[in-house]
Amino acid sequence: MVKYYSCTLDLTFSALGDPIRRGILLKLTHGKVSASELARPFQVSLPAISKHLRVLENAGLIARERDGRIHRFHIVPRRLKEASHWINRYRKFWEERFESLEKYLEPINKEEKT
């Protein structure tokens, strides 16, 4: 289970590491969109967009539906939820650590001000 979870997180964060792929996901938040529509706002070729779409598909972040020659894509939220849960667990951890550090430094800061 841990190995699977780690692999899926690696794929998810790797896919999210590119600004074009994040832009594609943002565009897909409005619903199903064709590959050509997804390519419009970006200054890259359609084959380059296709590669980005494959990365997102392989990471499980999007899914493809075929309607004849038109391919429409939509978000698959499961992997994003997993990444969000992972981030939130560590966010809570670090917030607790920073609060502890702040309490520790509070007397020192008061001494410096006087």
C-alpha cells in the first residue's frame, strides 16, 4: 500500500510540476474540453499538448472520452484528493512546529524589545 501510494503521489506531483499541465487542469475545472480547445491558450504545438495530456492521463489526473475523431478530457479528482490529503497532513505538522517555535521565541523577542 505504501509503495503504491508513494508511486501515485510521485506521478501526481511530477505531472503538476509543469505550468502548462497546471493550466490544462485549471481549464478542465469548467468541464469537458477537447484537445484543440485545451491547446489554444498555450504557445505550444498540438503534439506538445498531446504529450502533456498523456502525462496527466498516466498520472490519473484526467480521463479521455472519444466522440468520433474528437477527444474530450475531464478531471479525475481522486489523485488530486490524495495529494491534497498528503499536503494537509504535512501542513498540520509544520504549523504545529512553527507554533511551538513561536512560543519558544516569544520570551526572547520580549527581551530584545526592552
